[in-house]
Amino acid sequence: MIRIQLPQQLRSLAGIAGEAGVEVPPPVTLGAALDALEATYPTLSGTIRDHGTTRRRSFIRIFADGEDLSDAPPHTPLPRAIVEGRQPLRVVGAIAGG
Amino acid sequence: MTGVRVLVGTRKGAFILTADGHREAWQVHGPLFGGWEVYHLAGSSADPDRLYASQSNGWFGQIVQRSDDGGARWEAVGNEFAYTGDPGTHLFYDGSEQPWRFTRAWHFAPSLDDPDVVHAGVEDAALFRTDDGGHTWSELAGLRGHPSATSWQPGAGGLCLHTILVHPDDPATMHVAISAAGVFRSEDAGESWTPANNGLHSGFMPEPEADVGHCVHKLARHPSRPDVLFMQKHWDVMRSDDGGRNWYEISGDLPSDFGFAIDVHAHEPDTVYVTPITSDEEHYPPDGRLRVYRSRTGGNEWQPLTAGLPQEHCYVNVLRDAMAVDSMDPCGVYVGTTGGQVYASADAGDHWSPIVRDLPAVLSVEVQTLT
């Protein structure tokens, strides 16, 4: 089980109170984790990555075990701490606007 | 219930304001979708409990919400607005070529007779349609396929398609308006489009009377007389008596003919409302006085409506989708401001009072008359 920490507005949209938990078959990559998230919570499709291109939206950042994976390609393996569920994959809204 | 349901979109969520036919005591429900921009909410006239809301922000993009019970419960439906084929480019503010890119849905126009059918006007300007209650959206690509589309440029709010008028007797005839491309007319349900801007004059263009490029802010009409169209343009209030083929100016004695919103009385096809704004550089009412102007003659002769509206130190704006009318008798008129007020008049504009004073900046106001 991969734990994914989401911004409040996406938690609200997905109807979840805490972290999202998704099953990701190996190899556990960044793209596979986000695919699983969107499959489990279809309302999140298009909110983290653009439809079609699956390009990360500009004001979204993605952190894993202290690493910034925001610009990492989808096939990037996730760190062991994420794969083993000891830490969450963090999807963060950038500081912008008011 | 019998009465009115006012659907308010704001910079930080949506609100639903309800009242009985007297329109004096109001219940406020919201915020819905708190923290998100809600550019528009619209109800189906075929099923008044079917509502659609356009929810978006810069972080997470577009969400489309749908309610089947008048706004008590909502469900996120389809949010993929994919342009057909290679979307190509339009012009950016500086004249450079800019790839077409979806940003948000500005306006929903539910079908008059099928609650599952909705047209959506989006930024970058395009027209989409759903036939399944919002689950999937398809582009009516003939509009963006018009040869002029590569030359379309955004207005200050973005390259937005903000007005959709479907002919009440002939659904194949449609008008859309785009800022800043102008009005386009289709007679084949959106397959092909013709510019409908003859008579418009826009001083910011190298050729002020060009076919395309006008910053049309909003269109309105009365359903009993669908070929008579009223327009609030960037400057100038205009009228067409032939379905948009030709336009003539009706600004008349307005204190300013700049503005965004325009609407038509529910029972008097020649009674028109506008909210003059000082200028394109000063987006607030002339003299710090919020005045709705009413013409009972189809234009040119305008009467200021001030009773109950702030008449000093008022520097709010009324955006293009933030005026609406109900179809009660007498007709109710509603105006939302960027200062967060929603003003209502239950007597066709003679007297006004605020329903709410302190919402986030109001982006849109729609009214459903419930019987």
C-alpha cells in the first residue's frame, strides 16, 4: 500500500479525510502511483496531471522521502520508504495566489 | 418550493440564495466548493433541480459539478475538455503565436428541453457539448476551425467564450460571443460558423470595423423575439434586429457605454438593463455611484435606477455574467459585484436591496424561477 498525502482541496474532492492509500503493483514508479491514485479516485483525474499529456500541472509539486520528484519522468522508481509505506508520497500545491 | 433560486459563482466558492415569491426573506446556502473559483452555475429549465457548476483554480484545473436535487448534493462529473485534433495556435496579447490550451469553462448553457445536454464555453475559446449530463464533453470544432481563429487574441480576462445563445424555436441556430474575437453565428447546430459583427466599431483594432476581433462582453435577448439581440461591448451598447447580421448603437444617454453585463426584462422584450462602468482603465461605476440603467424603449433612452444601491464611494465592478432576471411578476433583477454584494430588485429595478453584502468577488449570477 502506497500512502499519498494530498492538499486539502483534493482530499475534499476525493471524499477522503486523511491520506490516500493505493495498491501499486511492482515496479512502483512515480507514474504508476499517480495512475493508481486516479484509478482509485477518478475525480482526481486532470487535477494533478493534465488529461492527455499527463504533464504535471504547473502549480503542483511532488516530494518523496526528501527528494523533489516534480520533474522526474513517470518511470522513476519511488524511494524504498515510500514503497514500504513508511512515508507518504507528498503531492503539494505551490505557494501562489491568495 | 415556489419562488426563486439565485445561483452565485464567486472567486472563492459558490452560494445558493433562495426566497419565496415575495423575494424579501432570503436563505443563504454555501460556500460550496470553498476556495475554488466558480465562474458559472446554471440550472436546466427542463429539470430545475439539475444544476451544473464550473469549479476551477490555477492549481488543480477544471472540475465540473452536477447536482440532481437543486444544489443540496453535488457530484463531480467529467472534466476533460480536449480540443479536436491538432489545436494549432491563436495570437497572444503581444501578437505572438500561442498554442491553444484549455484553462477553464466560463459558461454553461443547458438545453431548453434535455437536462443532460449542455453547451460549455471555455478558455481558450472553444465550444463544447455534453449529451450525457456532463460525463463526457466533445468540441464543436467548426468554430475554432473558422479561418479567422488563428488571429483571435484574448481580452484582459483571457480568450474566453462567455456567451452561448441557442435559438428557442430552432436549436440549430446559435450565437456565441468571444472576447476578443466577437460574435459568431451558426445555423447548422454548430458545424459551421459565420462572424456576426457587422456594424461594430472597435478603436483598439487597426481596422476598427473588421469582421473579427471585437471585444464583445455579453449578449442578451428575450426568448419571444430571438432575432433581436442586445450587446454590451468593450465600449458601446449595441442592438441587432436581424439575428446578429447587422448591429447599431443604442448607447444613447448612458453616462458611460463601457460595461460588462446586459440583460432583458422577462416580460418586456424592449426593456433592457446595463450597468455602466467608467472606462476600460477604471473598472468601477462612474462617480462612485452604482447605477443600473434601464431602457424601456429598446435602447438609446436610459433611466438610472439608484434606490437602494450605493450612491457614494462605490468602486466595485459588475462582471459580464453577474446580472440576471427572474420571470416572476413583477420581474426581478439581480446584480452581483466584485465587492461581494448581490443586489436584488423585486420590482423590475425600481427598488434594490442587498441579499448578501460580504461574499467573495462575484463572478456570475443566474436565477431560476421555481413554480
